[in-house]
Amino acid sequence: MLVVIRAKGSYLLELLILGTIMIKLRHLLLASACLSTPLISQAYELIGPTWPSGDVTFHTSVSGSSPSGVSWNTAMQEAANKWASSVNGLQVSFDNSSAHPCAGILPEYPEDGNKNSFGFFNKACNEDFGENVIAVTFSWNIGSNYTESDIVFNTAENWNVYDGNQRSSLDFRRVAVHEFGHLIGLDHESSNSAIMAPLIGNIYNPTSDDLNGARSMYDASSSSGGSSSSSGGSTSSSGGSTSSSSTSSSGGSTSSSSSSSSGGGSSSSGSSSSGGGSSSSGSSSSSGSSSGGNSLPPLRMTIEEPSNGQLVSGVTNIRGWAIATTGITRVELLIDGRLISRIPYGSARGDVANAYPQYPQADDSGYSMIINWGLLTPGSHTVTARSYDNAGNIESSSATVTVQSFDNAFVRNPEDVVIRGGAVVNGRTITLGDVRVDGVAYEVILNWSTATQKWDIQQIRRQ
Ligand SMILES: [Zn+2]
């Protein structure tokens, strides 16, 4: 992502989706502090994953040209070649077949088979561009290997193509160089002079620090020493979790497979409308090519939580596992047939590996994310997890749940929850007579649940 400063003290919003994790970072720009060059020079930053064998195929099929006459496709290819021509072991080839960068993210653009592409769009696919955000790169990975990366440029900007100092219009090509840097695995670099700086500036080529970072990933002959300190490059941990940029502030919400922002289900906020979409109720469907005569199903998956028929409320997990003979590329969450988000994939599942030892990566085949059911309308909803593998197979698994919720999806202040009425206990059921949440009166019925081994909210009745 690259940002243009329009006002001092403005915020920038980073959106990084990395297969096994969704990170949303909010950085505070210290626009006036100038970040005087620190005495200890920090080197490039690495996101973690890389492209297998250093091979990237990029689809350039955007029509039109910039006001200066350079076509968008040419500018994009030139930007990519600024990396490839200076980094041994990194090969970029181009393909002009059509592709949409939001394919598979937005339902109106069906999955295109992991094509890496770019385009102009008025949103960062399913999210608004943050204020001052001019481009966003989405990346997916399996373990340490990238599987897809797409770049979306904000149509709201005034784009052109030129070298040299910044003008009033934005230079598309230098932004493309920056975003392609993310695509190959570089994170933001704020200390050294770098095209990977989070803010657009007068730099329009990769600097030596940028190229050292790229070489550290792809050039087997490059030593880790070099002029920049090797310790500066931060790499992500292996277990599917990904390190965030060192500049992330605590204000940002970081959701991993086991944690989420306090708001709960931050990535499912788009689901708060009443369930309009058609329900893909079939509990399991598959399509795509099969692996032929092999009796081993190419793709197996299941959703374990929520379970079918479950009453759900509050903030809980959606989880399950998915395995494929060719490897899983991603898992998506759909609610009432509408695509909501990708589900972080790659958590440890030794039990699955024991049951299905024939499948690669079964050891790390878990998926999970946190959802705030309060964002959904009370009543019945279909929750679907949908998995894709490298052979183009798609499999899904669904559960129909009944959502119980208070009017307010997330009550921040515990003092806003008061039980004033007595409890009536009957068998395994507890009825709380007068519960006030944010000043609204409810009757809440708790029921013992064998599945969750606790008293679950069975019903919330407004009074
Ligand atoms: Zn960036």
C-alpha cells in the first residue's frame, strides 16, 4: 500500500491479507517529525513468504494509457522489471489474458485461478480505500510460498506516468514499483531511503536497500551481510502467522487465527445486513477437476464450529479444517451465500494429519476466525466455509445457525449490562428476568449445552 499525504497528522490504513492471516494496521503518520535518520541504520523489512523458485507470472490486461502516453500495462511491466532486472533469481513474465485483481474477493468477479493482476478500482476490493490510500496489494500464501498477489489502484486519484520529483498528479509507475515490492515480499521501510517507504515521495526506482531486501529473498548468491545490516530484515514466523510491520501502532487491530480486535469479527462487518442473499444450503458441494482415477478425494474439508442447528451469540470462533492432495490455496467465509472474507488457514491439526496422513500439509490444515454474531440479524443464518485447492477444486461445508443478539452488537462498558430480575431455574434452563443492556430490557434464557460444556444463551427476548 502506498499513501499520499494531504494533511498533516493524517492516518493511513494498511490492509494486508496474507493467506493465513488478515492484518489491519493503522499507522500514525508523524508528518512533521521528519523521522531524522537514526544512527543505527535499519535495513529492508520482509513480510515473510516468497514466490517459489522466484517465478512470478503477472497479468497485465488493463486498457488505456496515461496522459503522458505510456500505457498502464507498459508502466506496470516496467515497474515489475525494475525489480526483476536487478535481482538474480527473480523472474517475472507477463500474460495479457484478462484478470481482475478482486477475483475471488468480490462475488461479482469469480475466482480466476490465482492470477496475479492489477487494476483500477474505486474500492480496495471489499473494503474502502482508507483516507489517502492510493493503492493496495493483496497477497495470499501457503506457508512460506506466495500463491497469489493482486494490486488495486484507487480510481479516485489523478494518475499519470513520469519520472523525477512528484507533481500534482500521481506517478502510477513508482506506485506500481512500490506495490510490486510488496508482491515479491517486501514490507514497508521507514528508516532508509526506499521505494518501500509507506509514503509516496520523489523516489521512483528501487534503492540499494530495496534491492538488497529483494536479493535476500531470491538471489542465492547474495550474502546476508552486504551494506545493510542483516538483522534489520524481519521475517515472519513459520507457523502461518505473519509478522506485522514494525511501525504498526497499538491502535491497529490485528486478527490472527486465535485473536481478534475487541470489536469482534472485524472482518465480518459487511454481514450486518439482513440476510438477503440466496442461501447455498447444500452442506457439501464440490466442483472443478478431479485428480482422475485416484480414489483419494482431491479435496476434503469440514466446518466444525458452529455446528448445524447451533444457537449462537456473542463473539465466538468459526473453525474447521481443509486438506487437498495439491494443497489448499484458501478458505472463505460465506454467510447466507454472500462472501464475507477469507478465513485464516494453516493452524496446527495433528488430529487431521493422523486421520489423513496421505495429504500434504494436513498437519497445518486448520482454519479459524473470530466472528461477532451480534452483527447479524437475530434468526436463522447459513454459515459456509469454502475451500479451494491448487487443482481448481472447490469444496464447501455449511451449518445453519440461529443467532441471538442484543440490539447493540458490542457492549464496550461492562457497567451497561445489569441483571435486575431474579433467575428462575428449571432443569437445565436458567431464565434471567430483567436484564438491561445499554438501557434496553431483555429476558435472557440460558440453557446447558453439551457441545460447548457451558450455559449458552438460548434466547434473548426484548421486553
Ligand atoms: Zn505499501
